Amino acid sequence: MQTPVGPTAPQPNKFKLDKKTIWVLVAILILGLGGWFLSSQGYLKIGQGEMPCLTLLPAEYCRSGQIIDYIGEVAMGYKLPAGVPIIATFDGTYSESSFEGTLFTQMTLAVGGNASSTIIISTQYNPMLLDGESFVAGDVIATTDESEEPFDYDSGSTFILYTENYDPDPLFID
């Protein structure tokens, strides 16, 4: 008898279930289950769960932030009412980065007076210092003002903090 040729001919089995393939499938399954477990426990959820306390803000507001993307920067966004003090936790220099009319909207805090290591805060605020003035830990730098619109529409944040050439970890406590 002749072996059929063409569309009716039996096709060779291209997928082999050998030991190596089984081990790869088991490893993928274990990694997937491990990722699901870590995610369900909150270990892989960026921006969720309890935030560390931002030491520049009073205790009742310090944990209310969330991680956001702000003008291409990874930032912390907060929804703050008017009158919240922004308190220095380090020595540095205050600069008015920008203002619109009579409204101050962005400040730069140079850490230790080093102009290249900065903390940028975008919010409507009332400054307690003059542009270029130094401050010490414990000084109130400014108080938040009533914001007519959020600075970040996606998160609704009225107070946004990000850094340049400065590790922000010392600004937060657990």
C-alpha cells in the first residue's frame, strides 16, 4: 500500500512533550503563581496601600499622597486644603520657580544650599520666605493656598513633589 501524499497525508508532530518542555512549563506556572501571590499580598502594587509619611507635611496629611506621573517625572501627588504648612526637615535655600500673576505656583528647595540637589513642589501657596532666602529644619517654608484647579488632572492632586539630583527617601518615614 502506498503512503498518502498531499493534504490527507499525516502531518508530523511538531510539539514534543519531552522532559525539558515539561520543566519549562512547570517553571512558568510556579513564577506565575508566585507573582499572583505577591501581587495579592500588596508587594507589587505601586501607588497603592499605605504611603510612607512625607515629613514636609503635618501628620494628618503626610500619608495621603499617591505616586503619579507629572510632566514626565515620577512624583508624589496630594489633595490638600488651604492653610497646610510646608515644614522644612533639612537646611536649604528657597527659590520661587514660577508664579502666575500674584499666585505662587512652584517652589524649588535646594537641599543644604546645593543648587543642583533640589526638591520641586508645585502647588498654590503663600511663601513665608523671600526668593533666595535660607531656611533651617523646622522652619515653615510656606502654607498651601486654595487651588482653583488641580495641578494634575488625572490624580486631582493640588500639591505635587518631585526631586532633581536628590534621593527623596530621606523625605519619607514609615
